Amino acid sequence: MDPALLKEREAFKKRAMVTPTVERKTKLETVSAAPKDECKKKMRPPSAPKLDANTYKTMTGSSQYKFGVLAKIVKHMRTRHQEGDDHPLTLEEILDETNQLDVGQSVKNWLAAEALMNNPKIDVTPDGLRFTFKPVYKIKDGKSLLRLLKSHDLKGLGGILLDDVQESLPHCEKVLKNRASEIIFIVRPIDKKKILFYNDRTANFTVDEEFQKLWRSATVDAMDDAKIDEYLEKQGIRSMQDHGPKKPVPKRRKVASKKRQFKKPRDNEHLADVLEIYEENTLTQKVLAANIYLILGLPEDLVYGYECIENNCVKFELNEANWNSALSLPVCYMLCSDSIGTLWPKPNGNVKHESYLMHIARSGYPIKILINIDSDNSEFEQLPKLTLSTDESYKLDVTKGDNYILADIRATTFFGIRHGLETLSQLIVYDDIRRELQILANVSISDKPAFKWRGVLLDTARNFYSVKAIKRTLDAMASVKLNTFHWHIIDSQSFPMEVKTRPELHKIGAYSQRKVYSHEDITEIVEYGRARGIRVMPEFDAPAHVGEGWQHKNMTACFKAKPWQNYCVEPPCGQLDPTVDDMYSVLQDIYQDMFDLFDPDVFHMGGDEVSFTCWNNTKPITDWMIGMGWELKTSDFIHLWAHFQMEAMRRVDYVAKQKQVPIILWTSKLTDPAHIEKYLNKKRYFIQIWTRHDDPQVLDILKHGFQIIVSNHDALYFDCGGPNWVGEGNNWCSPYIGWQKVYDNRMEVVAEHYISQVLGAEAAVWSEQIDEQNLDQRLWPRASALAERLWSNPSGNWRQAEARMLLHRENLIENGIAAEPLQPEWCLQNERECPISDT
């Protein structure tokens, strides 16, 4: 045949495939045993040229017009279907919607009786009066699309053209976006069209080296099906030839002059347009490398895997020979150490587990979580409250059931259950090699905290923090089982807390009315913390560290005194005047709101950095002291301070309804050995240590029987290490404190053999040079180092925890916490290659 005619025929076929056609079929007379010439004579020649929708534009007269009307109708019906409108329409309604009501009656008759009735893209209702669009496939949503793809997959029919899916599926783009993880897209090389395949995540067929060798032992066209079938039968799997439709292979005559032709692989017919033909000199090694990820099901962007060698995760480049044994990084960290590498803090008790992981739905088993609260308390706690006597221990068991994974969590309190759930979440990892969630198998953990007080202090007076930033901090605290948010809410720089009966305090004391914590804000934060196992404890620091908000009351001394360094440690100065009786009424109103909003089981009254110089330079105070028969010596000012503390305590007890809530005070001159027993009751007061860990006063306080909370500034002041904000050089407590020093800050070193009197510790974020823009970086992951020290109190040092710490920092980032980087990411991927050896 003339090549030009062949080319023209192919062009016509291509047009006919994309545009609906209607043609009148000519009936042929039946002729039996007649010569070909006789048949031609008896067939009537057509009276007009053959018409279709592809050629109507080249026609003249009514034929072109009619097919134009038909094409517009078909296009409109397709658009309606794609928009989800399948309501059948009459011909008049169709013409109305396509703005073609002016067509002649003859065209209408033709459409109703012939064109629409016989069009392959139009369906007709049984009454023959209404019409709908007829798509390639009857699919209406994501579920039906997946059923269709799965059916094609099981029957060996291969994939489905994206063009057909777009035509058939209403709101196609949205559905494909939502189902992206369940569908595989492949571009067909012959015409660059996309084909959709079902992504079967339940298939867990292990491709070992023997099978890979068989698969690649011959070119695709000459694949030895028999050997592969024999291998599969040994594995207890039916032959691939038992699946899918059987198509007879036609016998072909050998043509000696032609190049040898290989038969298509029968079981891969549905991929005939996707798989390349492996003939000599037709496929390079580069193409094979490009297809290996498709054959093995690997993510195309995945380059490295890991293996466990001598308790180290060693990185290697993935290829077809090693991918089956490769571990993803979190899986390797989980298994390749003497502890479960994804847990932070590490458990403080017995831990048992298997050295493999189980698959979680959707590619594996669903998880059932069983919660058991073993409590002798007959009353159900609707609002559980964390106290110093709360049992936070729990027991977690993860086992395999018949068709599910069971996680059994037992505890005596809500807080223990919550910690168990936190640990459970860290036993689940995403394997990016196999693209599935996995959980460590057969886990048994008995866990409890080493110390009952595990906290973070945040100062919101020097710089304001939004409710959102505080909640984010509570989220991160909960993830590492910290249980106390110490809220230093007020200081001399600002008064950002609403006090209902004293609105002037926040109106003139806050930086702006947008930077005030309303009662609603505080309630929201307290409840948010409670749900995450965290007490939110307020501090009102007095008699020092007051100023803004107290103007016009004549109840303070040295407010904004200059030069400030003569009267206080930082500007602005300000202290309460203990001699003003009305001042205690204001204090009582502040305490009342704090107790109503926070319901604290422990209350912090501050007592930090009181300046005797300030009081000594305030004439009403010195006159009052002299009138009381006191002198103006240091011991007398200590006595004045104790007077304030006693009067303030009376107001606390009043608003607490005589519950005798424990009180915390900072180390100070009032806690010196010479004064502490005289003015403070060890059964009522806890002392928070902010001096150095080796300050002699610490052991003196312990010797007097007081319990302590450790916040030694040489390890737990996270604002240290920065420029001096009131002069040259660095700030007062520089240098910067690394997580390693936080981790190795042992309570046994601070308290020595008085360790039983240590309630726990807090990391402090004083906010002179910190606000919510850099809060996460200054707090995390250093606070995590403190969390493990207080929960587990491990015997090892930071070196044993470093690898887990790097992975934990990545988890914080993934959970929206902008934790500061500790090392280049290369160190995370090359375990123990970065620290200088200590040998």
C-alpha cells in the first residue's frame, strides 16, 4: 500500500479515537458463493460521503452544522458528568443548556432518533427520552476507583489510562490527590500518557536474592517462566500463570530473512507498553538502573539504607542486592543499641522486647489500645490533679493478637496512663524504605520516674509569650514526661496578668493591653497542661521584683531608682514596702485570683534578691523600724523580711482555705543557715536552689531537713551565654550551657547523701534576651536532657545518650518544635563518627 495512504489512515484513526462519531451503516445484501466482482456490483454505492464528527468542519451545508451541534452536546454532557451531575436530560433541556434551542426540527429529529441513540458516549434511559453521558468506566468516587484498579490488578489487566479516569470520575483531580498514596502513576514510553495502577500495600512478598537472580537471569522478552514458577511453588505460592486472563498465543511462521522475534511474556501482557524489550544493543545499563526502583517498589528519592554493626547504625548505598536487608534510620536506631533507641526519656525499669518489628495498618495489622486503671479509689476522678503524692508509674505490653496488635497499658492514675501512651507513640516508626508504619514486637516495659518534680520555668514578664507559644512548650514537655510548668508570670518589668478586683495592675503594668493574660487565657493554659500530665504552678515573686502596675499606690520602695545598680540587680528596681498594711490586701486579691485559676498543689512565693539598701534608703520604712524598737542592721532587715513573709503567708492560707499548701522560696539571705530555722518551717517550705551546684549553702539547707528543687545556674539557667544587655561583654552567667552539661548534672552530686530530700529540678528560662521567637531554640533539646536525667537518672553520661539525642531532636522538629541543631545531620546518619574519642 502507498505509504502516503497508510499515513493518512493512521491520522484518521487517531482522530476517530478522541472524538465521538455517528455514521449511518449501510445494510449489505447477503450473497453466498458469489464471486468478488458480483458482490461489488450488487452493493449500492453510498449516496453521500462518509460523515463523522472529526470531519464535519470540512463539510458543507447541513452535514457540517448537524455534527457541530452533536459535538457541542457531547462535550457538554462530558463536562456535566465530570462535575458530578448525572441527572438525565431531555433533548430540549440539553439544547437549552448548550444554547442551541434555535436548531431546526429536522436536526432535532436526527439527534433524538439517530445521533444520540447511537453515539458511544451517550447513554439513553429505558424510556428513550432522556440522555446521560456514558464514560469509559462507571466510577463515582475514590473507593470505586480503587476497586476498579484492584480488579484490574488481580485479573492481570494492568493499569488504566489517566485520560479515561479523568473522563469517567467526577472531581477527578481532588480524588486523585486524596488517594495519592494508594495509586501508582507510570508514564507510558510509547506516547507519554500516564497509567494508573493499584498500589497494593498488603503484599509482603519477600524478594530474596534467589528470586532477583531468576528475574534478571534473562531479558524480559525471553524470561524463563518455568524457573520462576518452580521457585514460587517452593515458596508455597501459586504460579503466576494461574492468575489473570489466559490469552492464546498465535503460532507464527518463521521468516528466515527477518530478525529473530521474541514472544511477549504472557504474565506481563498488561505491562506491554511499559516494560522495555531487552534485545541486544537496545537497552543500556542506565535504563535498567532507572527501572530497578519500579521493579522493587522503592521510593525513587531513597538512596541510603542502614545496617546494625556492633551496636552502630552504618549507612550504605541501596541497590537491588541489599535493599531487602536494609533498615531505615529510625528502625536501625530502635533496634541497634542496648536500649530502645527511639525512646526519650529511656525507661526507668525493666524493658523486654523482640528484635523485629510488626507492620501496622494500612499495610499490616490494626492497633488496639487497652487502658487499665488499677486504683483502690472508688471515686472516679473526672478532673485528675497532679500532686506530690501522685503515682506516675505505668506498665506497657505490646503483643500480637490473631488479627491485630494489642497495646495494654496499666497504671493507677490518669498520669501514668498518659505516660504509657507517650511511650507507645515512640515505639511506632515510619519505615521510609518500605513506606509503612511499624511497631516494635512483643514489648514489655515497667516504668516510673526517678524524681517527682520535673519542670521548666518560663518568665513571661520581661518578654511576653503568646498562649500559642506556651501551649507549644507544654506539648514538648509532655513528649519527654516533664510534669511542672513553673510560670514566673509577673516581675518588675511588667504585670501581664488580669486581676479582676485590681484591674489597674495590668492596665498600667502590662506592655500593652494585647499582652495581658486574661482569666480565660490562664484557664485554657492550665487545662491544656493538665490534659498533658503537667501542673501549671504560678509564682508571685515578692517582696522584691515588683514595680510596673504598682504606681500610684504608695506601697513600693525604690521603683525606678537611679542609678539602678545601687538598689537592684537589673532595671527597673522595685520592692514592696512591708510596713504598709493596705499592701497585704492587694496581695490577697492577687493570691485569690491565682488560687482560683491555677488551683495549685504547691505555690511559689519567690523571695529572690531582696535589696536591704533599697529599704534602708526609704525613710517611711526606716522610721517604722525605729518606731518598732529595731535597729537598721542586716539582722533587722532580715527580721523585716520575715515579717513580710509571715503576713503574706497568712493571706495565702486564707485564700487556700487553710489547706496548708506547700510554699517554695528561692535561696537567699533568708535561707542562710543563721536564719532559716528561725523564720522558716521545713514542713511547710521547699527551697529552690539557683546558686552553683557546689554552693555550701545547699548542703546546709539539706542538713536542716528542708526538701529542695534544683535549678543551679551553672547547669540549668538556659538564658546563660549571650551578650551583656546592660553593659559590655557577655551576660552574668556565661558561658552557654550545652546539653551535655545539663545531662550530666546529677542530683547526687548536688545533694550528696541527702538525695532523698531532692524533689527534682527545673530548667529556667529567664527572658531578658529570650522571647517566643527564639524560645524553642533556647529550651530544646536541652530541656530533654534534663527530662531524662530526672525520669531515668541513668548511670551513664551524655556520650551513651548522644545518638538517641540526635534522633530525638529530629522528632521534636517533626512535631513542630524548633529545637536548635546539635551537630551536622551527617553525624545523625553516621553514628558515633563525630564526638572526639575519650580514650
